[in-house]
Amino acid sequence: MIRQREYFIEKMSVLFQVLLTLCCFYLAWWGTNTFIEPLVTGYNEYRILFILIGPLWFLLLDHFGMGKMSRIKMYSSIFFEYFSVVGLGTALLFIFIGLLNFHHVSRWTMMLFVLLNFITLFAYKISGFKTMKAFRGRGYNYRYVLIIADSNSDYFIDRIIETKAWGYKIYGIVCDAPEIMQKYGSQYNVVSEVKSLAEIIDKGIVDEVMYCKSDFNQDKIRDLMSLCAEVGITFRMQSELLNLVSGRSHLSYFNQLPFLTFMNTPDNYLALRMKSLMDYLGAGLILLIISPVLLLIALTIKLGDGGPVFFAQTRVGQNGRLFQCLKFRTMVTNAEDLKHTLTEQNEQEGPVFKMKNDPRVTRVGRFLRKTSLDELPQFINVLKGEMSIVGPRPPVPAEVEEYVRWQRRRLSMKPGITCIWQVSGRNNIPFEQWMKMDMQYIDTWSLKLDIMLFLKTFKVMLIKDGQ
């Protein structure tokens, strides 16, 4: 019954937020029409967008779980969830505007809509969150919890007691450890593990059972889950195993067989699709804007020594895929043949060859490397789907052969034109630290991080920090 009520409240919250979103769109249209630029045509286009926003925002808000009123959530997490919803929804609206050839939709209207919608939805969630925390802090809307503990569970029990805003009250503690019985016995009902859990639940008021023991006895946990499921009580489990894989696991099914899947690479489908969309649109737009610069660089290289303009090198992409990585040629035409004569002068640790004053680099090439302009043709690789704008740099096959096993995880994401290493000192960073930076990128990846690294890359180019 409780679960059905929570599901109903969640859907009603999503519907109310959709209603708020539609009001924001109307206010943005009215504000633009009244105070900025009177709209004399295009009313049908706005009506169609108004109709599209309803189901689109419902799907996005429902997918991101924005109807749930979680008892435990950080404000920063709520902020970025709404940033994702509004950002993704607006991007899809612009795609619809382009596909439907809408020419009368005002940019002011869309800008006001985005701003109003984000502020309104975020304020709605925060006000509701704070209101519920205040009620729980005063003893309302709480849930009775039975904790199955051992001698190491005191930290969690203390948190339950201290954090009243979570809305949990301890009905009892099932534990035989003397430390737990001595610490909490005078305040709470501490019962022995030999007592039947079913009897404790049936004779008391229990909304949730929390298993917080260090041991992981599969048969015992299965029995506890069945006992709770029989009477519709929520069962929660805390385990060191779950700490190890926090946020990196999900339940999947193969022909109705359940599998707990563990991943240490980003798996947010919508965010990754958004990243791909940003790559294609961004690469196409950048190539269009900088085409005169590309032509000028190509002419300069060609007039310099008459050699080829581009240098194509086999690189290793996502999960070992090979592709031809494009760059403006910055070295003499026989650079690869001369490489073996300079091996002893390598200034980079590990399997990578880097040399600050490489004699094979041409005069034009030195400027291109210093400003990172030699990397611009790789936007073509991005359009082909072989690279991303932001991601670990693609290595050559010979480097990959010398990787230790943990370093191969940098190949689990699509390689990029820029990443943390590019904006953090490049050749001044030891090879192992470089690899750890790529792991950091993979472990903390988000669209926000991609945008930050992309903007920092411009700074590196402007101060000519490339090598």
C-alpha cells in the first residue's frame, strides 16, 4: 500500500512539474511579446512547441526520477539533475525547431524559458525537500526501522539517531555483540539474533529492515529478504561489497535471468548520447567556422617544403579499435625513419616518445604545436565517429603493447582531442601521472567536466602552452 501511494505521489509530482514547465514557457512567450519584441506571426509554431513540451518534459523528469522526494540527497545532486533535464530538453526542442523549419521562434523566448524553467523546478524541489526535512525533524512522516547489526554497525546506528531529517526511528536492533548491547541497550530494544525475525516484525511496528552486518551470507540474506517480502516490508542491505562498487552496478536480465552488472566506466545512456550529439554538432560547427584558418595552414605547410599537408597515423581507439588519426604535418617527411636515431633523447617516461626540441619538427610545425593548431584536423575524426572532442588521447599501437594492465582501461572510452592531460602541463607530467589523469576523467566523467575541459583548452591555445 505504501509503495503504491509513493508511486502515485511520484507521478503526480512529475505532472505538476510539467505544468510548471508549461507555465514557464507561456510566461517566456508573454514576457518576450510584451517587453522585448512584439510577435506579429508564428503563433502556430509556439502552439506546437507548447504541445511538445508536455510529453517531452514528462519523459525526462520521470527518467531522472525527479518525482521522488528522497529522504537523503545532496543539493548539488538536485542542481545537476535539473540542469541535465532542462539542458537536454532544450537541446531536443532546438532539434525539433530545425526539423520542422520553425523560423519565427524568438531566441529571447527560448532563453527566458530555459532560465525560468530551471529556477522554478529547482526551487520547487528544494522547497519541498526542506519542508519534508522540517516535518521529519519534528517527528512527522517518519518510518520505523529494524536494524540487523554486528559490532561494526555503531557508526551507521549513530547516523540514524543523529540525522532526524532522514525521518527514521529505530524500533529495535538485532545483535548479540556486547558493544552494541552496552551502547544502545538502555535506549533501544536490543534483541538477540536467536529470536525469530518474523516474530519481531509480526508483533511490532516495522516499516523497513536494514541489514548492516559485515558478513555476506547469501542464504541468510535470501531468507531475510523473503521474510520481509511476505509482509510487504522494505529490506535494505549495507555491505563492504556495495561500498566497493558504489554507483557502478545495476541489475540486468538475460532471457529472464538476473545479473548484477558491475561497470567502472560511464553508463548514463542519455548523457553519453548527449555527448555524441555535442561531438557531431560541435565538430561540424567548428570546422565550418575555422575553414579559412585550415586553408591558410594547409597552404603554409605546402609552400614550406612541398610535402603532404596532413599526417595520418594509426592510433588505438575505444576498446582497441584502430583508426587513422589526422593532424597537420609538423615534421619533415621522413620523420618516422629518423625516430630511432633519437630514442635515447626521449624526455617522457614510459612507452611514449616526447622530445621538447625535436630536430625533425619544421619551423611552421613548431608554431602549430605550440598553439595546438596541428590537432584541428582531428575534428574530422570526430565527425567520422572515431574520436570525441574530449577524452583520453589516442595512443599508437606500440605504446599500448607496453601498457601495464590497469593502464589499458583508458581505452574504455572513445579517445578525444583534449583531456585533463592537455590542460595540465602535458610533457611536464610523468607518464604514470598522465595515465592516472585519464582514469580520473573516466571515473568522474560528466557533461559538465567535458565543457570545463573544452573551455580550458582554449586557454592553453591562447597562451601557447603546447609542446
